[in-house]
Amino acid sequence: MSIGVLIADDEALVRRGFTMILDAEPDLEVVGTAAGGHEAVEAALTGAPDVVLMDIRMPGMDGIEATRQIAAAGGPPVIVVTTFGLDEYVFEALRAGASGFLLKNTPPEHLADAVRLVNRGDALVAPEVTRLLIESFVQRPGPVTTPASLRAALSTREVEVLALLARGLSNTEIAEALVISEPTAKTHVGHILAKLNLRDRAQAIVLAYESGFVVPPRAAQVSEPGSSGTSTE
């Protein structure tokens, strides 16, 4: 059975381009399009797509509010499609319930893979977007405190996994970093989400930074996910 995709974007050329890319895949099918936020919410909740590709800037209702309403109603997972540099939207869209981000210059094959990934229940946050997320927390004022209750809910290994997950590492990368198998890494991630009552990895990233569980480096030390630039308390 094909994975049904709803494309929400106010630019007709983008909708048409994404449709051509996805419909060319044997296991993917575009089941609807929307040119605005209100239309996207209605189509997502009544048309029963499996995944929504959501632009941020749309007339009437923007993609962040549309994502929030879809998530609140228990709708399908949303991948926000953004332009590099829109860091002011990244955190808000994650908090609104987005399951992942893609940049508009993403190669076609990555677009299809992203839809499959999110449809499986995983979350997708591109490395560039994770970097923007970290930088946004670097710029946030106020002291950072580490919640003891969050640590108490997790095992020592799960604490290590959450710290790596917050840096945008995949299950494969987490397994390599901790010298464990990929299925074991996936199991740890699943336990973390269940224990903390989180829907997906995107919510885990938000919680890790927002709560102070992971402390972002100074702006001058911000590094790409997978490097040693992110410290943990």
C-alpha cells in the first residue's frame, strides 16, 4: 500500500515539483495539495494522508499554526519544509508538533526517504536545522538548570542516548558512538520516548534543550551534530 502524502505550499510550482518527485516513487502517492494553512488543516484531518509536507510561510494561517492544529487533533505527522536561515521558526514549529524538518534545497531522493522515515514513526531533523536549533538556545537569556526528575526517570544509558539524540544523531550514529548495536540504540530511544511521554525524536530534542538537560555550547563553539561541540551536564 502506498504512503499518502499531502503537500501544503502556497507556491504552485513547489506543489507541482514535489508531486512529480513523490509520485515517481512506487510506494508514495500524493493524495492532496493545499495552498494555505486552513486548507491544509482541513485536508490533513479529513483526507487521511499518512504524512504532511508543510511550508511555513502561507497566507491566512501559517504552517506553524496549521501544524499545531493538526497535531492537537491527532492528525498525521508533519514535516515542515523550510528555507535555510529561518531559525526563528525552527523552535516554534517543533513545539507546535512538527515531526521533522527539510530544507527546500533537499535532493529529490532525500525528500522521498524523509516521507518514508516519518511514516515509520521516526522524526527527521536535518543537521543544518539542528545547528540552527542549538544556536537559538545559545541566544536565549537566563540560567540553565538540569531537571533532576528527568534524569531520575531514565537509566544511565538512556541519559547518554538522549544527549546524543539531542545533537541530531541517528540511531546508527548513536550506536557507533556508544559501541552498541543499532537495534539496541533504537530500543533505548523508544524507552526514552515512552518514559517521558513524548511522541517522537523531535519532541525529545525540544525537551532536552528547553529543560536544560543538554546545555548548548557558546555561540563560537557551536558545531555540527556528531562533533564534540555540544556538552551535557
